[in-house]
Amino acid sequence: MKSGHSPSVPLPPDHVTASPPPALRAVEVSHAFGDRTVLRGVSLSAAPGEVVAVTGPSGSGKSTLLHLLGGLDTPGQGEIWWGEQRVDTLDTQLRAGWRAQLLGFVFQHHYLLEDLSVAENLQVPLLLAGQAQDSPERVSELLDAVGLGGRASESTGVLSGGERQRVAIARALATRPRALLADEPTGSLDQANSRLAAGLLFSLARQQGTGVLLVTHDEALAAQADRCLHLVDGVLSA
């Protein structure tokens, strides 16, 4: 007697939904300065919209790891990927072009351009990434999101430290980068502004699907990440 159930037919490849590639990835990265090895076989990734924190003592290799992930230097061994683009094999000019399109950065210091208005600071990365046509709407959207919608035309020099860091966060996310590198992004802020800035950074990145790699000494900040890794003597562990 035949069953009333139809046999299972596998879907053709076109109907299989593939997982998106990591927003940022390091594969077996090692690096040395002279005879001093700083990183030893480091592999990590951040998925789209995922926040990954890396903690560790001073001198553990965190800054070197950030420089390599940001394409500011090339590893002695291993691979660096931004999305589907491998970048450690590119020359400096090509790497800079991809960086403008695919990466955002937030540092402990805001590094805003004091001669430009708040809005103009956000327009700079959009121009560099060839997204000038989206600039007015995107700038307005981001400034509203960080609570500075009414300050667009003001000089950054009149803003408080917390407000400046919120502008820096908005600027880093302006191009909807594939990945964002954050180096102690709340290190110069008081507790209240630190919580506000971190909350904005993480929520906006998650909303737009930007993977975040965060380096910090702040355990409370690291605890807000989706994953926390530890770097000690150049070796990365969970």
C-alpha cells in the first residue's frame, strides 16, 4: 500500500540560503617585531551585527591586532578578511580604498575635525566612500539616533566630551560599514556618558548589521558584548 506522503525532494542549490560571511575575520595571524613575537596564531571573527570584545593586559598584543584587522599593517603570517574581501595581500592604495567602504573606527579620543560642523564631520566618510548622494538623509538619521539632531550646524568645539564621542560613533557608522573596530571607545568618559555611548554604539551596529570588534580594559563594557575573548602574551582564548 502506498503512503499518502510525498517523498522528500531536496531543494536545488538556488533555494538554499547560505549564511552570510563574517563581517571581519582573522585566520591564524602571527606577527613579530624583530625577534619579539606579539601575536601567535590568532583566529577570530565577528558576524554581521555581532559585538565581540577582546580584553587583556597592556602589552598583550591588542593594539597590534587592531592595526592588522584595520589594514594599517600586514601580518607576518595569516589572513585578514573584511567580508568576502581578503585584504592582507592588497597594496596600500587598494587596501585604503576598501577600508573607506567597508570599515568604521571609534577610538578613545573622538578625533573630530574642529573646523567643521557636526554634520560636516559625518559627511566626510560618506564622501570618501563615494556615498555623497546619501549624505543629507543619512547624516540627519544618525544625528537623531544619537540624540544630537538639533546640533547639526554647530561646531564640534562647543560640544561636551560625551557629545563629541556620540558624534564619533555616528561618523564611524555613517557608511554602514561591514565591520567596526573600537579601541577603548568609552575610555575617556565618565560612567554615565560611558553607558550612553556604549549603548548607542552597540544598538546602532546591531540594527544595521555591522560586526563590531571591541578592544577594552573595561570588564563592564566587555560584558555587554555578544562574545568576550582574552588575549594574553599574543595568544587568544575564549
